[in-house]
Amino acid sequence: MRLPVQVLTICTASLAVGLSLLAIRGGPRPTPAPGAEVGVCSAPSAIEKAANQWISLDEAHGLWSTPGVVFVDCRGPADFDTGHIASAISLPSNSAEIPEGLFAILAHAQTIVAYCNASSGCASSLRLAERLHGLGLRDVRILTGGLPGWLERSFPAESGPCRQCPAESAP
Amino acid sequence: MPGGERTVNTSATKNTSTKRAALLLLRAALAAVFVWAAVPKLIDPGEFASAIQNYRVVPESYVGVLAVLVPVFELAVALALLSATYQRGAALLAALMLAAFAVAMAQARARGIDLRCGCFGATFEAKVSWLTVARSAGLSGLACVIFAFGAPASATHASTRTEPSSVGGTPPDPPVPSS
């Protein structure tokens, strides 16, 4: 059998089996790394030096109605409008700069809880948390499980544009 | 001289047999490595997805898909390595895949990212180091050897049959058409 045919056969067979598995089991979610393990997995940074930067769904829910606790949605504006944690503010992790009004809210917050989609492993939350740490905000947590986990537990959620965001920063 | 022909024939056959046995051993060893690597990833794809994500070279939306496809591909390559028909194709794919792994690990080391290898699942976990880079590169070299010296079953049979004719034996069989 010719070499290209061999290669093509192996690739096609793998792809067929792999896609079937994906269709049956769905794409796996990256296992969230507990705070202590983050240092093993990624580059040393300010966020990794902070203790307890990960927060569980139950703990976050307990803090949700506490004054001074701000939930930050790191996803894009369209995702935010579709559905988000109630009273969260929208701050996409890839936004070029943080609007002044929004930063004032964050600067006055006692605790910031960043979240995104668990299916993406909340890497964007980690990036945003690193960024906020760099700006001097110390208590920035990352929600383990993200929005899907929050919704699975039927914790408060809403849809539509950001109500808490200052006018100039609303998506 | 008939006796001399037999000596040459015997020697050539021995050499061929030794070469084939060595290649078979290499193929089995490489296949075992791939099975060893694939099974834990298939059992716990979430853990492997996490490992892929930490390399920071794959867009987040592809992490889950890769976490399933890579171990399936590894398993397919392992099976194909054991097959006489697919051995060279499998060796080529194995070499490319292992080279890609080595490059991914090397870029992580070069960027100072301190991460787990993700090579053999969580059970036999090791941090990425230049040693793991060298290991992948070495295995890739091994796959290249199989690719270079391994021959499809049809070609192997054809060469075995034509050997006697080169030293004055019986006429060769007609060439076996490759499928």
C-alpha cells in the first residue's frame, strides 16, 4: 500500500473514531486547577502568589449578595447579553483598556470574582485576574466551574445588557 | 559454485531476519509507548485538556476537541505500527507527532512556563524539562528509523523472493502488485 494511502487511512480512521467519541461524550472540560496547583501549571505571576485565588461555586454564591463583592464576566459582550450572573459587570478579558468608571467600581470592591465559561477552563478569567492584580487590585478570585456551574445550580442569573456598568463602559 | 551460493544465501537471509526482528522490536516498543500515553488520556480527558491548555499554544475553543483526538490518534498510530501494511505510514505520523510534542515543550521551556508534561496522564506525571524535550525528540528519531528501514509487507516479500536470483538461483517470481 502506498505511503500517502497509509497516512490517509490512519488519519481518517482516527478522525472518525475521535469525532464519534466527541459526539457521544462531548468535549471534555479542563479540570480546574486548585489554587495550590496553579503554580505547577503556568508561568509564575502575581496571581499565583496570591493565596486562595480560586473560589468554589458555593462560596461565591455565599458572597454574591455581600456588599463590596463584584462579579466580573470575562466573556464577550454578546455572551454577556445572552446570560450572566445576576448583577455581574461585563469586562471582556481581551478589552484593550478598562474604562475609568468601571475601574473605580473594581477599585472600591472588597473582593472581585471573575468568571467565564468552564468549557474554556477559565483561562480568560486567569488572564483578567492577572491584569487586575497588575493594576493593584489584590483580592481577585476565579470562579471554579464558571457560568455553566453557576447555572447548573440555579444560582441567580439574568440576561440583557450590563445594568451595573457605568454608561461609558456598558457593552 | 553451488556451495558458495548457499553460504551467501544463508548469510543474506540471516541479515534480513535480524533486521526484520530489530525493526519489529522497535515498532512494538514505540507502539507500547503510544498505548501507555493514550490510555490515561482517554480515561481522564479533562486532565489532558487542562494540560493542553497550560501549553498556551492552542486556542481555547480547540482544547476539548484536541483532548479527545490526540489520544485516539496515538492509539491508532500504535495499532498501525504493529501492522505490516501500515507500519511506514504510522512511523511517519509518529515521527511528526513526537516532533510536534517536542517543539511544544521546548517553546514552553523557552517562555519560562512551568507546567506538567501531560504526556502519560496524571499517573506518571512529570514537569516539562529539557529532558522531556529530548525524550520526545529521541522517540521521534526512533520513528524515523522505522520509517527509513521499515518496508511494506509486499515489498519485503518481493525482495526476499528476488534475492536468490541475484546469486544465480531460480528466476524471480513476478512482482507482487502493491495494493
